[in-house]
Amino acid sequence: MQYALLIYTEEPTEAPPEEVMAAEMEAYNAFGQHITDRGAMKGGEALASSSTATTVRVRDGRTITTDGPFAETKEVLGGFYLVEAADLDEAIGYAAMIPGAKHGSVEVRPVWDFANAQSPAAAEAVAAD
């Protein structure tokens, strides 16, 4: 089953020291290599600053755009991984390895299997059997 690992951290107000940034990137590269070696990596990207976001809503047939993210929060979505995992426990294990989990949070969410029209909850129940 596929899971999205959504990484939320506080958005930096200034650039971190170069050695801190280098260590963080090294940790992310090691995690990426780990899940690639296991065959779990399906995709993932870092996202640009939330100040570059545009939120889109359609109301009464009109498209309305707003600069910025959907909600004002302290933590913002900074990136994601899409992984293949046997079950939620394995996906949680991967999430715990993401460097951002040490100073932010990682939301683990099953990907809905549209091909089999199976809701994530139903897919989890089947996987648990």
C-alpha cells in the first residue's frame, strides 16, 4: 500500500548556518537512499516557501484565488515522500526516520486506491488481515 509522508516544520525566518544546512541535507539524502534501496521510494519533493503558495476555491462556478497557504499556522507543509509500505507500522517507521520529524511532524496518510475503488480505511482493514 502507498502512503504519503507529509513533512511539517516551522518555516525558517532566516537561512540556517551552512554546516547545519549541510548536515540536514546529508540526513535527508541518507533517508532517501535508504527507502530507495528498500524499493519503497515512489516519489517525493521539497516544496518552495509557503509564501509562494496560491490557494484555489471554486464558489458558485467562480474560481477564487488567494495568495498564501490555506491556513495560517506555525508549521507548514515543507515536502513529502510517497512510499510503498506493507502496513501502517512500516510507514510510521519510515516517517520516524525523516530528519524533519526531529523538529517538526510527519503526517502519515494512506493513498486512496482509485483503481480498486477502495477507501484507505478499507484498504488498511484488508492489509491487516
